[in-house]
Amino acid sequence: MVEHYCLFCKAKLTHLFADLGTCPPSNAFLTPEQCDGPELFHPLQAWVCSQCLLVQGPHFKRPQDIFTHDYAYFSSCSHSWVEHARQYVHAVTERFKLGKKSLIVEIGSNDGYLLQHAVTLGIPCLGIDPSAGTAAVAQTKGIPTITDFFTTRLAGRLLDRGTRADLLCGINVFAHVPDINDFVAAMTMLLKPEGVMTMEFPHLLRLVEDVQFDTIYHEHYFYYTLQCVKKIVEAHDMRVFDVEELPTHGGSLRIYACAQGAAHKPTGKVETVLAREDANGMYSLNFYLHFQDKIDAVRFGLMRFLMQAREEGKVVAGYGAAAKGNTLINYFGIRKDLLPYVADASPRKQGHFLPGSRIPVVAEQVIRDTKPDYVLILPWNLKEEISAQLEYIRDWGGKFVAAIPKLKIWSPHL
Ligand SMILES: [Zn+2]
């Protein structure tokens, strides 16, 4: 294996954080025709930099290969996610007094799930997203969208035509960009002197504590502590002046940053979160070296359950064909014999097959028709929403199962 170097500080990577074997890109759903062909399996690992403690996946797979027009994730498919975006847009509009003369730029704007709320409020906006399929949907909602990656090259082009942002935001994009220094430099370029940058990303503290190893996938290059993000932002003449802790994706941080010289006053929350990370031992390399044991404990728990259910003649169905489910299914080695199908609400995924495991993705109606004994909820971050939606499995004595942070089996509420 070749040597890998920290994508932020360039130190040589010498310590593994998690090794999940090899698997195809977790969003590369297969058509029936593609099931007759081969699939490329890539190593899936996360390393921790012993110098700056940034947890990162090495550069195995280029995002250009992943975010194509086939990219299956449309943010608007999740109602709770659209609502999350709506609340955010309303909150920042009020806090930073955005109006008809402002400009909101979203990086990773997907199908316009977020910027549509800016359109409703009459605030000019611009989306930037490399995926042509989702960007086309955003355009139909009246959201100007540039189909490209966000780089200093693109920021330079935008500056040339006079585009500068009052608010530059990104939800779950900060972890997806391999050249993090160029990305943050581009944000610095595009922001007005008093402009605000907000980024949301899963918090590594929650990932480790709740064993959310299935959020490790090829599209993710980074798994952040607040301390690491602060270092990266400060290396580009910005500063973090506020942070919020959010329940999304198992526990995320939303940072607020601005130019070093801007007037935004720091809140005490940054120090509070940093102190908590420190108290949990996250500023010592040792913290990162025992995560694999936690992953394998989850693996043994779920596999024991699935094999026992199979031996007893019980049927376990899956729900939620999200990327994180594919990571779990492929690393654990689950196939159709243990999980005959996964139901999902997205019509774009139905009729396709999960990458690697080739388990079929079906409509929810199949659960009603086949009455499985158990429904394994794969996207644990939507556990409440999904178990409420599938409450009817109690009609035939069905139970829910979750694997993470440890095996849990429960009956729907009566
Ligand atoms: Zn480093």
C-alpha cells in the first residue's frame, strides 16, 4: 500500500481509525442490467493524523466519479430534512438581517431543498452543486445553480462577475471535499467583509460515542471535531464565532465563521464544545485507536440476531436504502439470505439493487404484502420517523430492530 498524507497538514498518516474492508461506492445502486456485470470494490478506511488529529479517508475514489447525473440522493425526499432547511433559512435571515439586496450561496445545493425557502422569502440565492441531475431539479424551482465543484478557480470566476456572498452555507458538504484547504480558501474569497459562513457536519464525538461507523463512506473525506475545524478555518484567516449542536445525522455541529477582522462577536458556545471534546479525551491520539473494537461488537450483535432469526424461520426485512445502510451491510457481509429486501420511499431507488450486496430495493407496499417478523431500520438517524410510519407492522406482531449503537428490538407503540 502506498503512503498517505494528511489532507490538511500534510503529515504522513500512520494510525488507522477504522478499517471497513472493501466495498463499492455506497450510492452506486445497480439496475437489473448492471447486476449482470462486475462492480469495483474500493478500500474503505479512516485514518487519524497523529499531528493534527484530523480523521480522514485516504484519496481512494475521486468525487467526480461519484457525483454524476446518476447520483441517487435527492434531499427533498425527506420531509424532516426539508423542514430542517426551512428553519435554518428563517433563523439566519432574521439573525443576520438578510433581505432583497443580500445573496445566499449554498455549496452542495442538491435539488434546492434549502434555497427554495430563500426564494419564498424573496432573498437572492445561488446554488453550487456538481451533480447535474439534482441541479436540474433545482433550476425548475427557480434557483440559479452552477453545476460544478466549489474551488478557488470557481470562486475566482464568480468574483470576476461581481458575485459575493452575505451568507455562504453548506450542509454535509464540508466532509465531502478532499482539497479542504482550497475549499476554505474559496469561501474566504467569496465572502463579503462582514459575510457569514455556516457549515454543518456530523460531530466526530457523537460518531465515536454512538458507534456510528456506518457514516464512514467513500464520499466522506473528513470526520470532524470542532477543534480540527477551528484549526482549518483559522489557517485561512477566518474565525469560528458560534457553534450549535444539532440532532441531525446522529449529532452534528453547525459552525458560524467570518473573516478574522469582521465584527461578529464570539459566543461562549465554542469554548463549551471544545471543553467537552477535551474532557472526552479527543485531544489525545489514544482516543482514536480503539474504535474498531466498538464496531466489531456491533457487528457480532447484529449477525448473531440475523442468523438466529433465519434458523428460527423468521423473516427480517430492511427499511431505508441510505448510504449508511450499505456501509453496514457490506462490511458485515449481509446478503439476501439474511435480508431478502430493503424497502425505501424513493421511487428512484426502487427496482434497483444495493451496491455490493445486491439486495433488491422495493416499495414500502412489499412490507405490507409480505408481513416480515422484523423490520431492521438502517438509517438510525430517522428511527423515530420510520417507526411511526411503519407502526402498522404491529397488526401481525412485527417488531423493529436497530443495530447501532447496540442491538435493540422493540414492538411498535400500541
Ligand atoms: Zn494532519
